[in-house]
Amino acid sequence: MKVPLADLRKQYLQLKPQIDSAIQQVIDSSQFILGKAVADFEGAFAAMHQVRHCVAAGSGTDALHLALWGLGIGNGDEVITTPFTFIATVEAISLTGATPVFVDIDAKTFNIDPGRLDALLAASKGRKFRAIIPVHLYGQPAAMDEISSLARKQDMVIVEDACQAHAAKYRGVFVGNFGSAACFSFYPGKNLGAYGEAGAVVSNDDDLAGKLRALRDHGQVEKYRHAVSGHNYRMDGLQGAVLGAKLPYLDRWTERRRSIAASYTRELGGVGDLVLPFEMPQAYHVYHLYVVRTKRRSGLQKFLGDRDIATAIAYPIPLHFQEAYRHLGYRKGDFPVSEAAAEECLALPVFAEMTDDQVACVIENVKAFFG
Ligand SMILES: *Cc1c(COP(=O)(O)O)cnc(C)c1O
């Protein structure tokens, strides 16, 4: 049985009338950039996360850069994140002119380790970190209690990278409420995906939201009046329309992802040397990815691939090993937990349109591999 990592076509066919009509309305209105469809989506997305503002952007990467830029982070600043994330988190820091500083992850959650963060801060007296970007990796919020209290003590701003964590919660509170800003990606394969590039920043800070609105549109505060020098980080009207049509289904898609994850966790416990995802009791994990660990990763991946079951490695190379970030001067052994995770992690298929038969097929084949 073929099991892909996502089935965007099947999702489209389920919502075809709504999506087609939303797209047609944008074409009829000729509002191809921002416009009503984007403004409506911003309102709905902010309401869903119980935040005051949503500023739509061209991609998750744009959103991250925009948030840091709007917060005044730039040359000479240091910004903390982990080396075990998608490269965009760190590119956004570099784009502002600031320097990324890595802290290793926790082996169980794959998110930034608050103990190691505390140790770095304690060992860096006199050094001024301007910001921290906790990444809610795979859909599980980072340890926001500990991170918030450390950030407060150091006067660091928090920018959540929620690109994989749409509508995830921590202690019952939606992501997007734990920092100055939070950034989302609507890359087609994300839990809420556009039909092209799209992203957004959410914030409860009125001032910051105003700045971000100007910056994303060439610093315009009204037509051809540019208060600051900005950029073009606007969302397309068509993407706003597609996202607006899909948003009402996000909750049920998330529930389906969680129920597939629960089936895996129930059935695969104790199989071979598999380490299954750990859900923090405070977290409502939205399972963008269901990531297991095994010392036999390449064998398992090949075995499943030969049986038409797709898997993914997120991420095979920690960022301190990337050529692009060699100049940071980190070495092998600096972040041992990230280095081990990169060798052992494997994402099994989880997507809302997955059938029970496909879930059973994955479970059966993983068990068969470990004999
Ligand atoms: C997808 C992703 C991004 C970047 O989003 P794009 O929309 O692809 O630019 C940033 N951070 C993380 C953790 C992501 O998963």
C-alpha cells in the first residue's frame, strides 16, 4: 500500500467547492496582493490563536526576518536558538546582521534545553543576548515557562518559531502568546498550507504590529508615504483566499494527526530500539511530524521505502555542521544531543487525510522490520 508523507490533492478534493470559489473571488476582485482575502484571513488566524494581531507575510522565512527586524535586532546583536531546526530560523537572524548563538536541544523533546540555556547565560556574564527564538519543533511547544523566566531575567525578547506548530498549546494557551511575536509558515506541506509561499507574524503588541505592517509593504503608512525603509514581504491575495477557506478545518485536521500519533505510540512502544515522541504534559502537540529515533535508521528507511512507505529525515545535518555557518566557529561535539538526533531521527507519515488502513500498514511494516 502506498503511504506518502502528505496528500495535498486528496485534501483539495475534499474542499474543492470552497477553495475554488475563494480563488475565483480574488480573481473577480483583481486584489492579487494583500486585499480583502488576506485581511479576512489575518483576522481569523489571530482570533484562532487568541492574539491581537496577525500580519500576513510572503513566507515563514519572511515572517521570521520581519519580526526580528521590527524588534530592532541588527548588527552586533546576538540571538539564541538551536542548531536542530530548519535553516530559515538561523537565516532570519543572519539577515538582520545579528549573530546566531546555539544552545543544544533536549533529547526527549528536540526543543531547546532550558538547563543548557541557563548554563550558557550563567557562563556569559556581561554578554548581552538581545533575543531568543524557541522553535516549537515538529509541533510541540518548547518549555516556555523556563524560557520565559530566563528571558525576563536577561531582558531578552522572545520570538517564537511556530512554523511547525499551528494552533499548538502550552498549558492550554495557544502558541503566539509567549513572546513579543510568533512566526508561522504556510508552506504547502505545513499543518495549514497555502498553494504557494505564505507566512505570518502574530503579536499582542500594538506598536510592533503597526511597524511590521509598514515594514512588509516598503515602509508605507499610506500610499506613497514611506515612514521607514522596508521590503516587499506581502502575502498574495490568492494565498489569503486558500488559507481562509482551509482554516475552519484546521482543528479537525489537528485532531486527526493526534489520533494517528496516538495509534503509533500505542502500537510501536517497545518495538526494537525505537524511541517514540515524548509529549510534555503541558503541551498540546500538533504533530506536524511524528519523529522516532533508532540506531537502525537507514535500514528502517530503506525497508519502508521498498514497501512504498515514505519517510523523512528532519534534519540530517545540524546547522553548526553546515558550510553556510562554518564561520560561527563551532566544532563537532559542541552540541552532542543535536548531533545524535540528526543521526537517529526519522519521521513517519502523519497527515489528516491518512486512512486507518495506511496507519495500520505503517505500524505493521515497522514491526516487521524489527522482527
Ligand atoms: C518551514 C519552516 C520555516 C520556514 O518557512 P517557509 O514558509 O518555508 O519560509 C522556518 N522555521 C521552521 C521551523 C520551519 O519548519
